Amino acid sequence: LLLGRRVGDTMILKFSDFFYPDGRMKDEFDILEEKTDKVNKPYISDACKKALQTYINKLEIDVKDRYNYFIVSTQKKDSLMAEYRMFSGLEDFDLEEWESEMEQANDSHIAAFRKQFKLAAQACGIQYQVSTHSLRKTLGYYSVKLHPYDNTVVDILQKMYGHSDRNTTLIYTGLSR
């Protein structure tokens, strides 16, 4: 939610996207968006940093040890990452097969997250249609609502979302209704 990224782009983020090797947190990072194939440079807000730090503390994660690992992972993805580290330099390592397995593991992870998100919405008694994409739109809606007199918010969101015009962003965040 706090990054405004699509779930597919979020589930492949690694600790190295948010941290330098020495453990200091970054202010922004580069991401190649899966849907648009565009490179974006999201800013990591203080709220996002705080949420990530809470997650790290709660799970007692050493960022330096998990630097090249996914932030939200599965056993399969961790296993594939370990396999890559151990065997990628060997002559008989099949990179294309490994990439295909990793893509399948990511797709499976994303599908499971989407299913759990819908179940969580039902458990909360939410009656209207929601999806993981609702999180992205929610960030825009509340960004504008929390800063009603800041004329630059919609422009910032437009850039963040990669929309071609301001009106698209207004429609996307539900503010044109």
C-alpha cells in the first residue's frame, strides 16, 4: 500500500531494493514494472520505512544476511535463490530453466496472495468488490484526501502511476466522482 506498486511488482522486491549492503535504508530504488516494462524510481516514504522496520524487527531479520532475498518469500523462492547462489557459476547450470521455475514460483505466490487478500476482505465484512489493485488506488485516494490543499499531490501520483494525463489519475483514485 505505502509504495503504490502493483502486487506483482511488490512480491519480487528484495531487501537489496530497500537497503545498502551496510544495512542503511535507501530513500528510493529502481524497479522495472512488469505490466508496463517501464523503469520507475519509487520514493520510500517514512511511513513505508517504519512499516518495513516493524516487519524486520518482528521477524528478527538480519538484513545483511538476507540482503539478496525476497522481502516476502516462500520456501520455493528461497530454495531457488539458494540454488542460484550455489550453482549459477557452473557450466551445466541451466539459467533459462531456473528463470522459468522462479517465474512459476512468483506467479504461484502472487495468486496465493490475491486469494488470501480476498478472504481477508470477506472476513472483515467488506461487501464491495476489492482486489489487491485496490491497495494501489487507496494510496492515491488517501494521499489526496490527507493533503487537500497541496496542488502537487495529483501530479506526484500521476508520475508514480505512470499515467499519461492528470485526468486518468483523478479517475483512477476515485476523485473524479
